[in-house]
Amino acid sequence: MSSSIVNENDFKSHKISVYEPFSNFLLGTEEEKRFDLTLLDVIQFAGHACPSMVGAFLISQRVIKELFPTGVCVRGDVEIDIPSAATQGATGPISNVFGFIFGAWAETGFGGLNGQFVRRGLVRYSVSDLPPGVFRFRNIKTGACVDAFYNPGLAPFEAQEQESFQLQWRRKIKSILEHPDAVLKIQVVSKGR
């Protein structure tokens, strides 16, 4: 049974490469400006592992492949539209993970330095022209835009009698990680320039 329970090695094996141009401008070391974020980093940032936090990471990973041909996320280069309010369900925690990865925030983001490195206003909530459950990501520099659809309920999973809630939770997360194509769909809205 333990092999079907998610563990920290599962979390560590999922990575996103990030470039932080603001750190580069401020003469940050190579490790400060170019680094990998793992799913374990996101779990630690959020304080727990759950389908929403895992989903936010998987969405980010797939979106980065579409919006950045190099496969490296450039922080501050992505706008995110979300159809729900920040306080609805897991929207706030999910968008916090997006902020952590993309450097995109609503009103709490950095206001910029001489018009550069702006992180404020890159996330918009309650966007009425998006269907429920869709997250729209737009590369500000290229215009490339994708929609992400995530439904953790589509992961193959059967609850086991006499199994604790916590074990079922961990098995569900493992199933999501093993079946990302079942729970996540990406649709290209615009290829950009």
C-alpha cells in the first residue's frame, strides 16, 4: 500500500525552472536569479499537500511549456485571469502558488522600479468572460495565451473502506500526479508573435 501513497520524492521529482530578472538587475547571484522550484517547495509554501496545490503546480508546469519556448518561466512576464473571486473555494491558495512561480500578484504584488519588474495587477479575479474552472495565462511580451482546465475529480481513484481520510487524501494526490493528462487540459488561445 505504501507505494500508492504520495511521498516527498514524488514531490521533489516535479520541477519548474525559473528566471528572476529583478534579481539579475540587483546583481543577485546565479542561484538567486536562476533556480528550480519543486512541487515540494510549493507544498512547503502552502503548508500542506492537496489536490488544489498539486493542481496549481501542474497547471504552471504545463503553461510554462506553452508560453516560454525555452521551458524557463520568466517571472513578471505573465498575466493570469481567473473567473472566480479570490475568496471562493481554493482560488486564493491556488493563485498564491501562481504568484510564487510566475511572480504574478493582484494588489499585493511589487509595484515596480522605474516602470520595470512590476508584479502588481498581473492577476485578475472574477473575470466574467471566462467559464468556471478555467485559468487564462498570457505572456505579456509575446502575446501567447493559453487556457488551463483542471479537474482533480477525473483522476482514477477508489476510496478504500477502513482507510483513514489522510491515507485516502495521499492516495488521491498520487493518482493526480500519475495521471496528469486525465485531470489537466491546455487550450491554446493565441500563439502570439
